[in-house]
Amino acid sequence: MKKNLLSIVILALLVVNIALTTIMMFTIMKNEQGTGKIITDIASALSLELDKGDGKEEQEVSIKDTEIFEYADDMTISLKSDGSGSTSYCICKVSLSINTKDDGYKDYSANPEKYQTLIQSDILSVVSSYTRDEAQLSKEIIEEQILKNIQEKYGTVIYKVSFSKFMFG
């Protein structure tokens, strides 16, 4: 009799456990769907902010009209502190896509090393303004921000900035 009573108690506990697990699963799934919707809304809002509102469309340049200038050395950049007390670094290698059909191409291509230090300074100032976590999540935003800074100084001859290496330490 005691064995049957013990079996019934165990069975009752299993049924209660399954019921509570089911309730918990449906509750969490509803919250998870809501969180997913919020993240999607935020991502779409950020995407709208990234679109240029000045009426200029993004420049389309064919591959044959593109020259890639890649900096030979990796850049090691100290990132903004996140308050944890440890220093984080970003090790990146930057490539610039240059439009060979642009009016400023002849001036730039004659001596690209002349502009290298100034462009590296722009890269340094943009990347160092991010914490490690922000930089890991914002690679494309960082590229766009660097491109905007470079285009303000040098015109549209450089139409794309890319990271061929983007690591953190």
C-alpha cells in the first residue's frame, strides 16, 4: 500500500511539474516574441538613421573603376573605457575603395601615402570613441562614420571604407 501511495505522489508531482513547465514555456515564448519585435523595431529605426537624408544617393562604382588602397600595417587602437577598469584594444586593417573615374582621383593617386597619416587619424578618432561592446556590434556604422569624415575632407574619390581585419584584445 505504501508503494502505491508513493507512486501516486510521484505521479502527481510529475503532472504538476509538467503543467508548470508548460505554463512557464508559453509565458516565456510570449515575452520572447515581444522582445524580438522590439529588437526588429529598433534595428529598423537605426537603419533609417543611417540613410542619408541629404538627397544624395549612394555612389555606385563598377569593379573596373575601383582601385583598392589597403594600409600595409595593422592599426592598434585603444578603445573607450567601459567602466570595468580594463583597457580594450581594437586591431584593424583598413581598405579604402577609390573611384578611378572621380575628378579627384589623379590628385589622390599620385601620392596616396601623403594622405595616409590624416586618414589614419580619422580612423583612430572614430574607432576610439567606441567601447569594446559597442565596436563589436557597430562595425558597419563605424565604417560609415569613417567614410563620412574622409569624404568631408577629400571629396568623393574614396567611396567605401572596409575592415579586412577587425579584432579585439
